[in-house]
Amino acid sequence: MQRLSHQRCFGGWQDVYRHRAESLGCDMNFAVYLPPQAEREACPVLYWLSGLTCTEQNFITKAGAQRYAAEHGVVIVAPDTSPRGEGVADDPAYDLGMGAGFYVDATQAPWSAHYRMQSYVADELPALVERGFAVSHRRGIFGHSMGGHGALITALRHPGRYASVSAFSPIVAPGRVPWGEKALTAYLGDDRDAWRAWDASELVATAREKLPILIDQGEADEFLATQLRPDLLETACAAAGHPLTVRRHAGYDHSYYFIASFIGEHIAHHARALRT
Amino acid sequence: MQRLSHQRCFGGWQDVYRHRAESLGCDMNFAVYLPPQAEREACPVLYWLSGLTCTEQNFITKAGAQRYAAEHGVVIVAPDTSPRGEGVADDPAYDLGMGAGFYVDATQAPWSAHYRMQSYVADELPALVERGFAVSHRRGIFGHSMGGHGALITALRHPGRYASVSAFSPIVAPGRVPWGEKALTAYLGDDRDAWRAWDASELVATAREKLPILIDQGEADEFLATQLRPDLLETACAAAGHPLTVRRHAGYDHSYYFIASFIGEHIAHHARALRT
């Protein structure tokens, strides 16, 4: 691991590291915020998954999360959104390829050579973080839009691995919306049955662990009706008896101004689960 | 005035406007955060002046100020850092021309045609804001680096106009540091006597109003010893009996991670003066 930057923030440190990601077959950047408490105790780790087009930078510069992480003594790790670099497949569209890994393990060429973001965020990165930093093994996960989808499926696919999960404006049913249909077709192929293991609105039906889900959604979000459809997860959770809270906020859009407005409440939600 | 964006944030609105700036002879963008209180009362206005290379966007996306503005009921206006557009003089260097107006009124060609940022931030913009929004006539001013210099000279040059002033990592003595010497030579000419009216460390000697100055400075700031030199303002304020608080923070650099860490305390400082 090579440390690319190291900046004091709210009494802790906002760092960015670069490392060789074996699951992805490329070098990857990830950000880590170490709150002041991390100097003297093993803090829990909250993983943030970003949305389409983002790198590890968007969340750490725009969400204002460090204040709350410092308040609650929580480490926050924010990876990039896809493999990158020479030799990594890409597509000119913003919603496929680099910046659009969708947190799945691709099975279709050319994507399957590098696009194994689920293995990276669920396995390799936590192992690296727990080996490289003096943190606890308590984990939470959250994210935004494509990263909200990533947080939901990662928690649902790994019962017992996360103590808490939440999302801002998530894609909850990728198998039934245009962003998801395009990405899952490319990464997983045409067989829609294979998509169900990567779709939160399908996974809740068979979830062994009923980890409560918290979702915040802006009502002025330009993608709400076409791409996000929280109603599809509400229906699925109601049928499965899976605990879900969807909070709708009048006037808020899909941007980091929305995330910043409620990030403190999400971190408090995770801290309650992580620090008990 | 044309509204370019309108985004809900912490219960208020983060807006960006574009207008014809007569003092600058070009179109300009400025950001305005309207806290929830602005819907029912005339809130005071806090002006933020950004540093080299910034536009009106940097502060509103990175500082995390909206939370505190909403808490205290303060409007925050953040202008761009120079005139822009076709026909506006520029220089390839990052520290002269566009993005580097230094908040002075230039007297030297080619800059004098458009670079009148002092008139813009001290006169035209407040008049526009107080005419266009239902705000009070109570004003505070703060900024970062070149914008910290801008906040200090603007307050010192206009006794009675601002109820409060503060700065992050400001250039306090532009006549005695490389950034300032270069800019003031270009904008004001070789006569160093003419620079004194644009140098906070000179202006405090003759200030009619002893408005207390709050400064936060990171000790790991890469520009501290060469460009910022808060000690020069401390010496000048001590000689003049001008109230000054400089808080030095171990480990913090020149970035928005530093600003975000202490922006809440600055807004509280201004709110105490503005809302009494």
C-alpha cells in the first residue's frame, strides 16, 4: 500500500492509498478517514460505495462525513467505483465500464477479466483494511445511487458480515430499470435469472438475516421514477417481512447537497449498531 | 439575474446565479445559500471570498458550511474570484489574471479594464443581493488564502460596513510576499506606496474601526512561511492596538479539509455579531 495523501481533518486524518487489487487485476485507490479515536482504540469501519462516474474523491470532498465520523469514532473507507488502467475494458458511455462497476462480479467477456467489484468491496478491501489499520472487525456499509445498490446487495449477500446498512437514493431493482438492465446485460449476460443474485429487491425474499435497511430518497431526484424506484423494494420487503425504512424528503435532488444534508443521520444510524 | 441552479440543502437552498457585473464589465456567477429561516425573516449575509484558482463552486461543494448557516440562520454569498470571459485579460500563471483577482481595483493596463474586484465584492454585489433577496443589511465577511486577504482588506477599507470579519490561512501582507508582490505589481504598478491601501498589515495601522479579526491557520500549511506570514499581521495589530486572534492548528494544511474542520466555529463567530 502506498499512501498518496494525508490530510488533517476534524482532528483525524483523511488519507488516500493506492494498492494492487488482486481481485481486479489492477491498481486501485481508496480513501480512508481515520477519526481521532483511531489513535487509541480499534474503531469500527463503515464502507461507502459511490455512484456512477465517481472515484474515491467525490465522497471525501463533498459529503461532509468527517465531522460525524470524528464525533462517533467511526473509520470510513471509500473505494473507487470500478477497475481502472490500461488493459481494463471500458465503454464510452458514463453508465458502463470505468466508473460504473455496479459492484458485481462480471461473468461476460470482456468485462470478466477485471470487473469483480463485489469480490473487491466485500472481501479483498475489508481484509486489506483490517490487516493494514488498527481497526475492529465491526463493519457497516452504505452508498449512493449505484453505490446504494452496491451497499444493499453486498450486505444482503453476506449475512453476518455487516452490522448495519443504509443507502441514499439507491438503485433498488437493477433488473427492472434502464441503468441496471444495461449494466447487468453487459456484465452478467442475457439470462435474467442470473441477475437475481445482484438485485436487492430479489435478495430480500431469501435473506437469512433481517438486517434493517435505512434509505433516504429525495422527492425532486431526477432519477426517482425511472432508475431508483424505492417502491419496488418496499413491496419486496413487505412481502418478505424484511425491516425497511424509506424516508422521502421534499425538494431534494440526486446530488451531494442531499447526501450532505442527511449523512450525519446515517453515520449516527451505523454508529449505534457498530459501537454496541 | 438568471438562476443557474437551485438545490435543496440542510432545509434551505443552495443556488447559483449569473448576472451582468457593471463594475467588472462582464457576466459573473455567484453562489447564495439561503437557510430555512430566510423564508420567513430577513437574515444577515455572510460573504465568502475564495482563494487562487477557485470559482463560486469550490466553497459550496467542499466547505460543509450549509449545515452551520442553517443552524444560525445566516445567508452565505460566495462570488467568483475574478472577472472572466472573452475580452478579459488573463495570464497563463495560476496566480495572476483569471482566478486571481486579489480583490483589488486594478489601475494598470491591461488589467484596469475589468479587474475591479474590490468594487464588485464591497459595493455592487452586496447592493445586488440586498435588492434581490429578502435579506437584512447586516453583513459579515470571510475567506481563504487570497480570499482571506480579500476579506481583511475589504472590512478594513469600509468601516461600519461589516459587523464581523474572519479568515482561514490568509495572505496578510501582500506587499511583502511573492504572491502579493507579483499581483500588486501587475494590478497596481511599481509604486509600493500605492499597495498600502490593499495590505491588511498596513491598513490596521490607520483603521478607524477596531473590528476584531479572527484567523485560523494550519501549521502544516505549505504556504505558511513564504506567502501567508500571520506573524506580520500580529506585529502590526500589536503596534496598532487592533484586536486579533490567530489560532494555529497542528497538522492542518492549506486545503478545504482544514476549512471544513473549523468553518462551523467561524460561522458561529459571525452569527454572534450578525444576529445581535
